[in-house]
Amino acid sequence: PPAAAGESQPPEVNVHFAEHSWVTGEPEAVRGFDVGLLAELKRISGRPLRVRPLLAYLDPRVDERPGWERFAAACAERGIEVGEERVLRPANVAAEARDLSRASLTVSPSFHVGLTSLLLGVPTMLLRDNAYYDQKARGLLADFDLPPEFSPSSQDDPARSAELIAGA
């Protein structure tokens, strides 16, 4: 709902949570890192935080919804609001672009979700939990002039990563 006069909307963060084996070997660590990062960003801002869930894989072979249910439950435990899931498809990116571009940040391990957000002008944190995604993240950070703190690992301290990202 729209904010009342004099009241601002909570900051929005686009989040693509992926626990696929090609992204990480430790999905619980990724979930813990992402939720910890969001909780710390909420604390730093001193305001509620709204997560916009992004689903990039939703087909007969890969379905991100079960992972999102676990992620949303972990967010709820930390008082982080999770909005309605958005399924990203090439055919609907233009329609979604307006809402996606309103976010203060995008959190994702995905090159394609990250690139889309960066092209919309949204600072993007690209998780790098293996050499394949580290290489992709480094390329996007270089191309979009983002500092290295925008590419942490799930083994990093989420509170420290949030401080560095908020400072940038």
C-alpha cells in the first residue's frame, strides 16, 4: 500500500535466492548469509525493509519456490517483510523493470539477474561461492565500476558485508 503523507516506503531489495548445486555447495550458508545481510541492512537504515523475491528458474527441471519458502521463513524470523514473488522471463522484463528499478539494492548469485539489475541502475551484490560465479561477479563489478565488497562469499560476515555495501 502507498505510504501515508509524511511517511516513506520501506527500502526495497530485489533478492534472487538460489540454492542450486551449480551456485553453491552450501545452501544453508547462502540463506544464512543473505538473511543476515538483509537484517543488518535493516538495522543500519533504522527502517523496515521489504524484500522483492525474484524467481529466475521455474520450469519442470528446476523450481526455486521451495527454496524461497525456506528463505521467506528465515526472513520472517528476523522481521523482514517479503513481498510477492516475481517470475523473471525475457517476455516480462520490460513490464517488471519499473518496479525492479525502484529497489535500493539487488542481491543475487545469478549473472543474468545481476546484469538486468545493473542495467536498470540498481546496485547489485553478486554472491560468489565458487570459481565459476566468482569469475562472473568480477566481470560485472569491473564493467559497472562496483567495489569488491559487492561480491562477498557466503562464508563472509554478513554484518560486515552490509556495512561495506551501505557505505558504498
